[in-house]
Amino acid sequence: MIYRDTMPSGQAHGQSYDGQRPTQNPPQQPQPYPQYTNANGFNCYPVNGHAPFQQDASSQPAYPQQPASYYTNSASHLNNYNSAFNRPSPVDAAPPLQFVNPSFLQNHVAPKPVPPAPEPVTTPASTASPQIPPVSRLPQQAASVKSSPKNSPKLGDKRTLLQGISTKPAKRPASGTGIAGSPVLSQSPAHVETLPLLLCVAEDCFEKANSAVQDVARFMSAEETKEHHQLMATGLGCLEIAMKSNKLSPRLEARLCLRYASILTEETTNLMEAETALTRGIAVCEKHRFTDLKYSSQFLLMKTLFQRNQKAAFKSVDTHIADCTTFKHVHWVYAFRFLKAAFHLQSGGAADHHALENLRRIADIANQREDKAIYVMATLLEGLAHLGSMKEDCITRVQTCIAQASKWQFDASVHLPQIDVLLLLLDLVCSLREKDYKVSVQKMDSLLTRLDELKDTADLFHEILLPIRRVPNLPQTISTDTQAILRPGDSSFDYLVLSTLGKQELFALANVFDGIVSLHRDKMPPARSFALWDEAVRLLEGKTRLSVDPVTRQKGPLDRGHVSTSQSLAEALKQSEWAKELVCYVQVLVGLQAATLSDWARVKHCVDTIRELCPSTGFLDTMTLYLEGVLMQGTTRLNEALEIWRDERFEMDWSGATKTHSASQIEMELAILAALNRLWIRQAGEHRDNADITEIVDLLRPLCEDNPDREIRTAYNLVMASIDMEPPLSINQVKSCIQSSVAGAQRVGNTQFLSMALNLMRWKLFENVVGEQALKCAMAAVAQAKKTGNLLWMSVADGMLAQSRETQGELERAQADRESAVRLANEAYARTRV
């Protein structure tokens, strides 16, 4: 193609020029040929720059001829190469210029006369453009227009994809191609632009793959996984080819880089390729000042870098926070600081100094700008971080955060459903950690009331929108392309998008807590807790079967203003893994409660279910091992139980930390309980080991006597009051342990502990003692044992009551109590045969 601004003055456009002007022959008048325009509005010329073909003087043209018109080399015709030419009408056109065709002169010795050209035909104003000849006269040209991409039915439905794609005409071949290359005689179809098709195919592949990710994440069958990977690979291949095109506008190129990198990060492990694509997109954004896409690309780049190098990600996100603060882009300051908080949470350092300082800084900025919802969320996240710490005053700090968040309780903008539920959950957990079960019942009722209000609402999806006040007189740095992170709102507020639990997960979690609290409700049977936990499992299983409506983390760059209801496989796997972990935790709770009822068949079923689900987290694996040890000890397999209690996951040092260097509070408490169970097994004749007993007692004494957990202290006192050791404890020490255990059981409202404490009191203090006090103690132990429903302790209590009645001379009633004790003991033994 010869550009018009490189031609010598006076030469017709489309004519090749070799730099020499012939002088030996007179110039030839070009044979006139029709003018036409293609579907995109561009002027089309013959391939070789002169008449479509040469004829003898006696031959007649195949169709009516029109005079050729040419442009002058003026600036008015060179202003825009990409758009349609501003071509003059044939009526007002200047006389055609004469030119010399060197190739024509070489092929013909003598010039042949050219027939005179007919007069130009004037087109009426009511008809089409004067550049387009009548269809009846040029049937081949009309067919060319009909087959153009503009009128294609396949591309006509998705014309929006052409935004940002260059529509320059195809490069014309050189003039020496001859008659065969003439568009008048050519029968080849018109060129079809493939870039929009690639983008459509890519998005269709991603949509089809993401529509079935729930089933793929749940079953992970080989066939479904292979199909998902094939669709993703096809879509990525289309995007990769599109990114190599030179017809992309700068903004579309940046959006494609963002889309391509997001798919790579979520669906593959090609992190380096994702970082390369994001770096390319950031460079384009910086060159063309696309601030919104630049920040979005940097946000995704930090998430990608965190998967590869956490330390580098923390340093990089601090740099971006400083840059946003300098340019006063407050929206992105919030976004990057919340991203940093998520990094601290994933790295296990949510309660360290830097993580808490970051959350406090968010709260300070929100308080200064009166972004109340963000202030409350940052404060509650700080309380959640304190809850996972092992500090003695952690509950006090959590309650302080709750009090700070509650000062905006009368502001309607703060009462978002997710914020209200998070605040109530934190308040409930604080009471459960303090073992204040009466207050826990009241707080649980408040939570259930709030959930009942939200039961019929459709606002509880997998995201929360926190309003941010828009800064006046500042350029906007968010758009529809950033709606996965920051979503534009009305004239006063924009919104920060955070991921939260969905409605089904939230109600399942509430049922789990309700089942725990129901164990301490007055006159509430244990069957209610089992029913609530079964309902939680049902909700989670139903969730994995049905499709959900989360908003994707990263929107496709081609979906303008459209919020997709699909999700990636990585998100579906995370949700499925979370649901699986909660189901395992529920099974542990069911198994422990069934053990208190001597229902060992149900305990075994829970252990088998957990092993089938294969929990991946450390503390759930430790809890499962503890439940298995309880099963072994409860079914009289003491050798297997002793091996479990000796497991390295239950080993502790003198500071109380486990030797696996785990910082989990629950694992430390389970290690203490495992050591207490070892003490009881060591009391049996064939398993007795005085040296081991002394070592365990010396290890537990500093950890349990001043333990902040009341139930741990109560369990330790119960074991110490019941064991025999060398040298034995004095009677005063035994009395002190029994009194502490009774007081602790009453304070925490634990019926199981109280039943055990009264039975130990009857055994240690009123054995073979005649008097009302001994009889009352035995009768109280029987009453508490019946409340627990534990067959073994009910049998023990009835047997000791029978002994007390025999001592008092009540032989008939003693005989009835003894028969009841034997019956319960036989029933308890029968249940151990699993």
C-alpha cells in the first residue's frame, strides 16, 4: 500500500511509483473504471492502479464506464487515515489527471486509442451515497458488500466487541499483480475480522466452564475435571492470540492483560506468566493514564506475588499504599490496606503488631472521613484477630473492639446485615470463651432473632458493599472495570467490595453455635443439639449441590456493567473446603456429645465420616485424633488409647506448647486433656506406671492450676482427686481438689462435671460413713448422673447409693439400687461392643 503523503504531487492514488518519470513516450489516458466503497466506508481502487483490464480499440467494455476521479495531494484528504475519506462527488470533481503507467508501457509497444468516456451519471439526493454505483450495474460489487463483516449475521449480534479494535482497511497488493488481482473479477469472500470472534469464544468457554464448577469442586471426577481444564485452556489460548494482535486499542489491551492474568492466577499455577501479563498491562496503563486499570492490575499483581513470595508482597503493598496516600486516592488506600490485612490473616500472623496496626490505621482514616461502615468493619476485624490470640486479656480486647463498633449502632448506614451478624457472633463467642453460659443463651437468642429478620432477604450473598464518601473535585480512579474491588455508586458514595459468607454458610454456622449453647440450656434434652447439628450438615451438603450467586473476584474485561453470577473453580474449591471443615467440626461435636451418652456406635460413625472427608487443617486432624482416643478408651481398648495419647501431636513441653510448635489454643487444650486421660489409664493394674504418673503430674501442675479456662481447671481437680500416686495426696489436698471441682462445675453449669465431683466426694469422703450427710451426697450424685444420661456414671452412682443404704440399714432399697446399677453397667458394656 502506498500512503498518500508519500506520493509525488499530481500522481493518482493507488498508482505505484518507481521514482522515475518516463520521457520517451507520451502519457496515456487511463481507462476509466467505476468507483465503489466497501462495507466499512473505505474507498476501494483497482489492484494495479489503472483500468481493470486493457482491451483493443475495437472491443467494447463489459459494463458502462464512468470517468475516473482522483484526489489531489492536499492536507484536507490526509487528516484521518483510519476513517472514511471525505471524497468529493463526481459532479464537482476536478478533471482527471493524466499519468504514465511504466508497466503498461513495457508490455505495449505503441499506445492504443482509448474510447471516449461517457458522461458521468448524477445520483439523486434521495438515493444512496454518490460513491456507491447502482447495484444493477455492478452485481459483483454488490455481492462484495453483502459478504462484508459489517453485514455478517454472526458478528452483528456482538458489535460491542469491536470497541477498541482497529478497523483499518486491508493492505492492497502492488500494482504489478495484474488482471487476476482485480476486485471486480475476484470471486474470493471478503475478509472477516477474527479478533472479535476470539474474544467471544474465550468468554463463552469461561462461562461454560464456570457454570459447572460446583459439581466439579464437590466430586472432582476425572471426566468433569478434564472438560473444565479443556475449556479453560481453549479460552486462554484465544486470549493469548488476541493479545498478540496489533489491532488492540490501549484500553482494551490493558483489560485483556488483566483478564488473562486473573484466569491464570485462579485456574493455573503459571504465576510468572500472570505477572508478565500484568506488568505489560500496567505499562500500558501508565503510558495512557488509565488509573483505574492500573490500580486493578497492581491489586491482582500483589495477590499473585503473595502466592510466590509473601515477604516481597508485603513490601510491595506498602509501596502502593504510600503512593495512593500521596495522590490522595483514598478508595485505593482502603483497598490495599484491607488486602494487607488479608495477607496477615492467611500467613497466620493476624494478631501480631503489624497486622493490628494496619487495621487501626484503616479505622483512623475512616473515622476522619466519617466512613462509618469501614470503621466498624476494621474494628470488628481487629477483634476477630484478638480472638485467635493466646494472650490472657484477649477477651477483654475483643470486648473493647465490640464497644467501639457499637457506638454507631443508631446510624442506619452501619446496619448492614453482614456487619450486624459479625458483631453478634463475636459477642457470643466471647461469652462462650469465658464459660458464661447463661449470658451465652441470651446472646444466642439475639443472634437468632436477627437471622430470622434476614431469612427472607436476598442481600446475603458472598460480598458486602462498604460505602465510601466520594471526594469532590478529584479525578475518579474507579470505573466498571474495577467493580470486583471498588464499585462506582451514586453521586455521593462509592463502595468497597469484601468477600463474606453466603446465606447458607451463615445459617449453618449459627446452627452449630446454637447446638453448643443448647447443651447448657435449662431442661433442654441433648437431642435438640443433635438436631441442630444435623441441620447444619444438611445446609452445607445442599449448598454443594446447588449453584450459588457469588460475584466473581475479577470481572471479565469484556463485560461492561454486567455482574456475572458464575465463579471460578478456585473459589468453588475454597467454599467446598470450608464447608467440609465445618462438617468435620460438627462431626467432632456430635461424637463428643455421643460419648457422654455412652453411644459408642455413633462415635465410631463420626470418626469414620471424618476420616472419609480427610480434613486438611491441623487442628481438625488433632481433634479427630482426640475423638478416636476417646472411642478407644470408652470401649475398653486401653492399649490403643494409650498409644493415641502418646502421639507427638499431644506432646507438650514445660511451657505448655506442643512439640509440633503449633500456636493453636485448641491444640494446647487437647494436649492437656490427653495427658489427663493418660493419668486415668495409668491407674489400671496392668498399665500402672508410678514414674509416668509423677512425670505427668509435674508437667500439668503449672499449666492447669492457674489456667484461665475454668473447665480445664475443673477437669484437672477432678483427676487429681481421683488418682492414686506415690506419695499419695493428703486428705486436705483431696478435699481442696473436690471443693474446687464442685465450685467450678457449678460456676460453668456443667452437669457432667458436677455429677463426677459428687461421686468422687461420696467415694473419698463418705465411704462407710453412717449419717444423713453421706446419704444426701449419694442421692445428689444419682440425681446429677441421671441428668447427664451417661450410663456408666449412672451405674456408679446407683452402686454407691446402694452401699450407703446398706450402711444405714435400708436393705430393701439398697437391693433395688444395686439391681439398677448392675442393669446400667451391663447396658453400658453392651454399647462398647462396636
